[in-house]
Amino acid sequence: MQYKGKNGEYFEVINITQKDCDVLKYSKSNELSLLWFTTDDNQLKIDSKTHTFNTNEIICITEFHKLELDKVIGLKLLKFNKPFYCILDHDSEVGCKGILYYGASNLPIITIPDDDIDILETVWKVLCMELESKDILQLEMLQMMLKRILILCTRIYKSQINYQSLNSENTDIIREFNFLVEKHFKEFHSVVDYANLLNKAPKTLSNLFKKVGNKTPLQFIQNRLLLEAHRLLKYSDKPISEVGYEIGFNDIQAFSRFFKNQEGISPNDFRFST
């Protein structure tokens, strides 16, 4: 089921099985997706990394994620584009920027608690009913249901990654850091760069990251560079020197050293590995 508006708005919900899973390979410009797995043992390779997804797990992906389908059994797919609902313009409504989407190297994997399954299923059911409605309020109602899903998923994911240890102001600092890394990782490689953009001390960022996990701000930046290197090495034919230059390294030696320090193998060996 899908909705197409007069101003380019696009929204779609699909039940995916093994027979029609190829639709997962394709995405349009400015399109975001949410995958809700309804069976166990779904296996997808995302940005060259293999994942297994089970019942009532959710992932959020953008048009830039590279998907390879090893084994798809069953899931619900929700897709929408920027004209339908821009999460950047409406971040105050859903608060998922830098968490569910545009969170740099993190692939959000949300495990729905038992207490929230009925809520999410109810919202999804109403959403599907609204897709069949053709009145003048359809767009507004669909957006409302989408916001409810995004808010619920954001809350669940925050609880999984220990964001409760932070107040709302500090949570927003980390979210904005995540988003800025996604936006500027090709030009800015140091924590100081992002601290300046946020008008915060680098030590402040380090302390906040310690409260929510083991990864430092610098590791977060490096993981985003590594993710982009993976994408370009595996899914393009660009020379290794060009791959390094594209993500901000001035020479192939610097890029190769960075990549080998992170991965343990050279960019060339990685490109031709299985």
C-alpha cells in the first residue's frame, strides 16, 4: 500500500517475504526506511557486514546503506521520502535525528520489549487503515501515525543504549554530534573540529560519551570514515587512492595506514575479501 501526494510526497508499507524481498535492494533519493522483522533468522549484509535479525527487531536505514540479501523470511517495510516527512525539519517533534537516522556509523537495531509490541502493532494497523482512506485528512493522519512509530522506536532505542543516564540537554548534544559527524566526516576528522561546531570543550564530549557507552568521540568519527571506506571499496570501482581522497585523506599512504590500523588488513585486501 502506498500514498503519493500532489507535491511529491511518497509513503509506502509493504509486507516482505522471500518471494518479493528484492524490493529491499532499491531506494530512492531522500528516502528513509524502517524494517520490522516478523520472523527469526533473517540474514542481511549491510555495508559489507552480515547481520541476523529476529522477530520484533527493527532497523532504520537511509538511501546510503548498501543491502545484500542473504536470507529474508518475513518483515514489514515502511518507506517515506523527505517531502512526505522530513525528520530534520521536524526534529523537535520526533527527536530521532542522530539516533534512528543520520547517526553516522551506528546501525540502530531496536529490540521491541514485550510491553510495547501491542502498542506498535496497533499503530501499524491504524496506519494501514489510513493508507486505504482517501479523504482530505489522509496525509495528516499518515504523518501522525509515522511520528508515533518514530517516537516509540526512539524511546526504546534510547533505553537500550543507556541514554537515560543523560538529561535532555546532554542527549541533544550527543545527537547533534552524531548528525554533524554524518554531515562533515569527509572534511573534519578530529574531535576538536566537532567540539568547535557545538561550542563545547572536547573534554565535555568525552565525558558524555563515557556515560552512554565504551566508544569515544574519536572512535565514533573513525568508525564513520571506515564505514564510508567499506562502501566505496566494496560497492564501487574507484581506485584506492580516490577512495582515500574522497573521505578526506590527502595521500594513499595516510589512508592505507588508517585503514590497516582499524581493520588489520590493507584496503586492497579488504576489497577482494569475501
